[in-house]
Amino acid sequence: MLFTLMNTVEIKHHPGSHLDKLLKRMAMGDKTAFADFYQETRASIYGFALSLTKNAADAEDILQETLLKVWLSADSYKAKGTPMAWVLTITKNLALMKLREKKRHQDLEPEQWDMEFHIPDSAGNTEDRHLLEAALTILTEEERQIVLLHAVSGLKFREIGELTGIGLSTVLSKYHRSLKKLKVYIEGVEADDRS
């Protein structure tokens, strides 16, 4: 059931060579390549930004800032790792800058930190989406980030470790522990539904 639910999310794995080619074309000013790059990466960038900021408006701003920075920096991209890891590193840095800026101007209200992970309406039936959203809330912030970065963004565990600053073995153990938590939660909900 967990596998089925995870497949209802709009999962986009980003083949590195395809994004590499788009970045090369973007470096030459190809706006069509940028539009394609946007379509391929926006959900992953937005989801990661949202997981860091806990604020939909900030995540949208970071999405736009990230894509602008990628457009302006496409010619400086060095193919070390996957392009998506590079893009999400930019996203993380912009999100952290935004959080520091907000902290300087005001203390964040607790309501702003409530996680609102919305799965696209096109992602399957509403009941499955709600179940997956509820299941994700049982995970810690770090666990949720690891699961989403791997399952939704298609990053390798090594890349997740580099992006988050967490060791590879810790990323692996947290990912597998998270899947077990999700499985127990979903099986419990299904058992309740049958009774």
C-alpha cells in the first residue's frame, strides 16, 4: 500500500544527462530549455523549499529565486554529481538566507511552522492523497525531508547526505526507519477502515 501511495505523488525522477543538456542549452540563452527545465524541476524545488521554510509563500518565492539563479548561473554549472543536487543546494542556501532574514526582522509565529505538504490534485484519488499527507506528518522534519528528497526528487542517498549535511549511514537508517513508520501507520489506518 505504501508503494502505491508513494506512486500517487507526482514523482519526477530527473535523469542527470537530460538536465545536463538543458543546462548547457540554457547557458547559451535557450529560453525553451529553461521552460522545459522549469517544468521538470519545479515540484522538487518547491517541495524542498516548503519543507525548509514551512511557508507556502516563502517556498514559492524561493522557487522563483532558485530558477532565476539557475538561469543566470547555468554557464557556471560543473557536472559534479547530478544537476538536481546542484539545484537543490541553491534552493537550500536561498531558504536558509530567507529564514535568517525573517529571524532578524521578527520572531516566527508557531502557526508559520505548521507543515503544509500538499500533494498535487492530479496525483491520484483524494483519499490516497489525504492518507499520504497524514502519514508524512508522523515523521520528524528530518525524516520527512529525506523521504521526499529520495522518493519525490529522485536524489541518491549520498546526494541527500551532502545536501543536508547528514552522514550517508544516518540518511540510510533514517530513510528505512521512516518507511517502517509509514508502513505501520498506513496498515493501522487500513485496519481501522476494515473494522
